[in-house]
Amino acid sequence: MQNNPEKHLSEKSLIIPIFIMNSGCPQRCIFCNEKIAAGNYAPEVIKSFFDGEVASYLRWNKDKMRRV
């Protein structure tokens, strides 16, 4: 991927990170313990949580023309 210095910020997508927890591995090392790796996220991503996270990032985004 090449950087194009002429590309305007509004042409770049805004990435909203939402961590989806996995209940696969029962171990508690740094790689398998998602609470250590990602923070205190809800075990299930429900619509109200998702909507709140997206709204929060959209308020934070300074370039309002940027697509999501």
C-alpha cells in the first residue's frame, strides 16, 4: 500500500475498533485472556453497546466528512 500525500483525509475511512470477545480458550495468559488484552468489554456485543461505541467515535471524529 502506497501513501498518497495528496489524498484528502475525508477520502480515508474511519475505523471504529470494537472488540468482540471470544469464549474459546479457557487459559488466562496474556494471549488468551481478552480482558487483559482488550480491556473491560462486554462479553456480548449487543445493539445498544454497539450503537453507543459508534456514536462515541463519531462525536470524537474531527473530520465529519470522513466515511465510516
